[in-house]
Amino acid sequence: MFWNSLMKKPILTMGIIMFSLFLFQVAKKEKWGIFHNDKLVSTACRGVLIRLEKKVPENWKVFCEGNNLAVEINEIAIPEKATNIKLLMYRQLANHMAYVARLATADILEKVMFVRFRLTHPDLIINAVTEGKFIVKLATLENPEHIMTHLKSTVQVQETVK
């Protein structure tokens, strides 16, 4: 019955089909409705994230921003009586980057576009950005001087003093 009435009015049928296609495309672009599920989108960041979520400490927040990996660390283990907080924060940053490089699979981490770190301390916030292919090299470096020169040439850092 319904099918027969749609066959008698082909313009109405085409209008309904076109409107449903329009809604499907808008829902997919705007990420609303039942048409979009981020978990089904495969990216290299998701591959790294699956491995990292199992092993990172509880004070870390690890998530994907497209094909970019974001790591936010809220509580830094630095004594309050430390005289040079900046030096200790940079040392923590290098250790955390190397830790992520050792935990993640190297082949997948190379395909991540950018890796962003945010270390928060009551006196100082450090934001660092680098590419995934540069983080992978930290897993194999052992000499502190080589690590330091590698980080200086590949990592961009922004400091915010509170």
C-alpha cells in the first residue's frame, strides 16, 4: 500500500531519498546522530592508544585528536623544596617521552603525525610537541648527551609560569 503510493508520486519519492542522503552527510560531518561513531575510524593514533591505555600511570590522560596523540600529566613527582623546578620538569618530560616510545609499537608510532605532551606543576606548565617519527628514536638512545641533542632539535616547547 505504502509502496504503491510512493510509486504514483515519483517526485516525492526522490525528494525523500535526497533528503535522507542530505541528513546522512550532515550527520557524518557534524558528528551527531547514529550515523557517526569515532571508535570505528581507524588511525595510527588509535593503534598506539590501545597499547598505551593499558600501561600508563593513573595520573596520565592519553587521548587522540584526529591522528595526533595527546598526553597530559597532571601530578608531577617533584619535591616542593626543589630549587630548580624547570630543570626537573624537563628531565621528567624526556623520561615520559622515552617511556611512551618504549611502550608503543614503533611501526605504528611512526605514522602518528604529532605527539603533544602537557606537564602540569603548581608553578609551571610545559607544553611540548613533536612528530611521532622522532619519538620512536628515543626508545633506542642510551647516551644522555645524544638524548639531549635529539630533543633540542626535534621538540618544540612552550612554558607557562603560574
